[in-house]
Amino acid sequence: MMESTLTIRRAGATDIDAVATAFAAGSADEVVSAWVMAEDPELAEAFRIQHAPRLIERSVQDDEVWIAEADGRIRAVSIWQHVHSARRFEIEAEEACGMSEAVPGRRSLARLATVTALLAATHPREFPHRYLQLIVTVPEFRGMGAGGAILADRLKAASQASVPVYLEASTDRSSRLYARNGFAREGVTHTLPEDGPTLIPMWFRG
């Protein structure tokens, strides 16, 4: 059987619904998301139905969403930000803190506030740079190279533009994948509380 041809392209407004569906499927077991939403099925459902579509819509408008697809199906989704200041991360942290304070005692919202505060405090102040906010693969397509194909395509573009790329790997396995694509660990790792994952800062400098 012939292998499907994988296409890497930037998502547009007409792709939002399909990309949001793929993104929700691929990120459900991502370790940071899973830690935030552990034992909170209501939040997990709200993430799938409400947050994922809003995030993808905003990212298509304000940032860049790049996808890998084959045979008309999206296999992997990534969000790339062009970062010129830390203000957007500070705003996200403030919003998450407000949600947590509005519903005291809800652990998932407290964890969300913890993550966003950490990201705001530790995001590098080296501007400008591109930030790989996330990259996820739809479960049935994992291990087929979709995520790696997006990385190769976008890192080639970043190298040609002489712009560094930053990310936080959330597992040792993912950090090894990024390292194979030219990223290097830089800075201090940060382990989230309550048996949370460790975030590993990494840079690609072309």
C-alpha cells in the first residue's frame, strides 16, 4: 500500500473547526494539560468544547497555526507565536489567577494559575523570538512523523529568517525529539507541584 503524502501548511480561518477537533484530541493526554485537569471531567469537557476552539481561532488570527495533514485528515497541530515582549504571558497569568480566585478550592483552576504564573515569570526576555507554544499529534497518527515534519519545516523557516525559537519540553522523551531537531537545553528546569511534570527550557538557534 502506498504511503500517504504528508502536507505541512499554515491553517486559515476555514480550517478552525477541523483544527480545533484535532487539537482537542491530540492534547487531551498532554502531560501539563492532564495535570491541570486531573479529576476534573467538567473542565476537561469545557476544554474540548469551548477552550480548544477559542484558542485555535485566536491563534489563527494573532499567531501562526501550522498543521500536518494527509488524505484530507489533520494529523498534527502546532501553535507558533512571534514574541516581542512578555506582556501576553503576564496577561494570561493574571486572567488565570482571577479565575482561580473566583472559584476558591477548585484544584484544576489553581493549577492553571500556577502554570501560567510560572510561564510568565520564566519566559526568556530575549526578543524577538518565536515560541512553539505547543505541538500535538492526533493519537491514531502518533509515531508516523507528522510532528517531526512540522518541526523540520518551521525550523528551516526560522533558520532562514535568523530568528531563534524557544519552547518548554514537558517530558524527557519530547526533549530528546526536540534535541534531534536542533534544540538545546538552556536555563533552569521547573517542576510543577503536586507530582506535576518538569518543564525543560530549550532553544533552537539555527
